[in-house]
Amino acid sequence: MQKIDPARAMFDAEIHLPASIDRQFLAVVLVAAAEKKVDFGLFHEEGKIIIAHYGGDEDHLPSLWSDGCWHFGREPEDLDEIDER
């Protein structure tokens, strides 16, 4: 059983990014999260970068959309409608 870092355990949600994520995208994400005053912790495990945060901050953090790419925020429910604009 793997021990979880106590600093990481205080958060109730996590985003697992691949370690190969574009560093420029990651930097922009972290700066934007800090500007929005999102409380987060950044952790590294083999093959991934983890952003631990409190639930409810997902609008200010990256997520993997159905197009297979990482974007800011949650994927809109009706992505086709947005693509048609």
C-alpha cells in the first residue's frame, strides 16, 4: 500500500496529467489557478503530474475533453453546439 503525502491528503480532488504534458500549458494552468486563488498542491509520481485541489475548483483547472486534448475547465455538455459557432 502506497503512503500518501500528508500535504496531498488534505485535498479532496486530484487531476492526473501525463508527465509528458506540454510545459508551457502546465505553466499557464498553474499561473491561472494562482490568479483565481485556487488552493492546490503540485505532486509528481512516476509518469504523471498531479494537481491536488478542493472539489469545486474544476472550472479553473485542466481537464481531458472528449477530443483527447487537455483544456481549461470542464468540457461543455454540448460540445457540438460550441463547434458550430
